[in-house]
Amino acid sequence: MAASTTTARAGRPVGGLARMEQRWGVLLALPVVLGFLVFTIGPMLASFVISLTDWTIGGEVNWIGLDNYRQMFGDDDLFGTSLRVTLFYTLMAVPLTLTVGFGVAMLLNRDIRGRGLFRVLYYLPVLVPSVASAVLWTWVYNPEFGLLNQLLRSAGLPTSQWIYDADTALPSLAIMSAWGFGNAAVIFLAGLQGVPRHLYEAIEMDGGGPWAQFRYVTLPMMTPTIFYNLVMGLIATFQVFNEAYVMTSGGPDNATLFYNYYLYRTAFSEGRLGYASALAWVLFVVMIVVTALVFRSARRWVYYETGDGR
């Protein structure tokens, strides 16, 4: 047994037991690897090839090279509009969701009666299907009998058109996104429970109050968790779709024409599969660039307790 172990480590032929373990390892990993190749890498490569054609549903396929990309950046005003709308939505929705999730997580981390019940209640909105949530918020934002305007009228305040006005539609959807803060709050809560208690005690011994504890202990120790939620939030908001599809149809006046909704409309309403594939690849590249920039910036503000601290 010792000899077989030694030869395995040296890269030479291994014993029968080790060979059997290797075969079983490859066999058990094979479905996942094949699934990734067939259902992820394969469609991605196919979509890139399709993006170089003028394929439309029911039409002939002609090779046009980079013409779809030239049209996208040259003549397609809706491409720029959808990308700009998505970026603005991301800049509003991600910080809002992270702030609300972090604040709720800090409240749920306190030792209060019924803490478990509150944790369940705050997480419930995440369990609501996104389409059902969109239908619910369509009623909430209704300018005639919606919940928000009813509350504003009761308080004697001016009402709003919410998602039915071009100036307020996008901020309204960003506010709606904060309702699903449950996932971020759960991750923040796990991070808060991992902060060493002795660091808070050290601040107290130095005469620091709650603000000092938050500034010098909680916030630095939570930066890895904030970084994770930030990346996941960016990826999610760049792919937002259901809100535009169910609530606004991209309107009014293209104020909520999210990139994914424009891609869907190009592919399945207009039937331009080649151009839609090109749109998908541009979105893929944009997401990679934004994520890479966030990772690069993390060196300056994300603190890790182990290693070199950064």
C-alpha cells in the first residue's frame, strides 16, 4: 500500500485500488462535464456563429460577418437606449438593495424576542415568484386605486403616476427591486455572525460607542460579504427582464426598455435571431468588463482577515 501511494504521488502507474478510484471519479464527474459542454459551452459557441449571420425565423441564413455589430453601434438607437436604461437601473437598484439588506441584517442580528420569526418574515418576499411579484407591484403602483397613491391621498400628499410616467418609471422599478432584499440580507447576516466579538469589546474598552464599532469593526469585516453581494447584484440587474415584460412592456417612451427585454423582443417578436445573438454577446462582454472592474477595485476596499489583509 505504501509503495502504491508513493508511485501515485510520483506520477508513475498506480495500484488497482487507486486506478478504480480514478475511474469512478471520472465516471461520476462525466455527467456534469458533458452537461456543461452540451448545454452551456455548445449553445454559447452556436450563438456566436449565429451572431455572424442574418438569420431570421423562417428565412435563409447568410453569412454577414460583423455587420450585426456594426449596425448595433452605428444605426441602432434602441441598443444605446436599452443599455443606458439597464446601467441606470443597476446604479439605482444595486446600492438600494444592498443598503436595505445590510440594515435589516444588522437588525436581525440583535438579540431580540421573536428573532427567528422576523427572519422568516423578511425572507418571504424572495419566495414569491417574480411574475407574481410583478403583478402585485403593478397594483401597488396603479395611479387610480394603487396602494401607494391611496396612502399618499390619506396623508394629504401629491400622488404619482409611478410606472406609467417616463420620469418615474425606472426609479419605481428600482424601489421595487429592494423588496427582494432577502437573499442579500441572509448573506449579510451570516457575515455579521462571523465578526469576532472581541473586536467589539476592544472598541468598548477604548471608549468607543455603536458608531465606532460599526465604522472600525463591522464595516471593514463585512467588506468581503459586501463585495460578494455587489457582484451578484450587478449580474442579476444586468439580466432584469420580468419587470419590463409583465409591468411596462419597455415603456412608457422606452423608459424601461431593459437590455434583456430588447434582446427578447428582437429575437421572438421580430424574429431576428442573428441580431439578437449579437446583442447577447455584447451583454456578455459588458458584464465581464464590469465584473472585472469591480474585482480590480476590490484590492483597495475589501479587507480579508487572513493572508496579507487584502
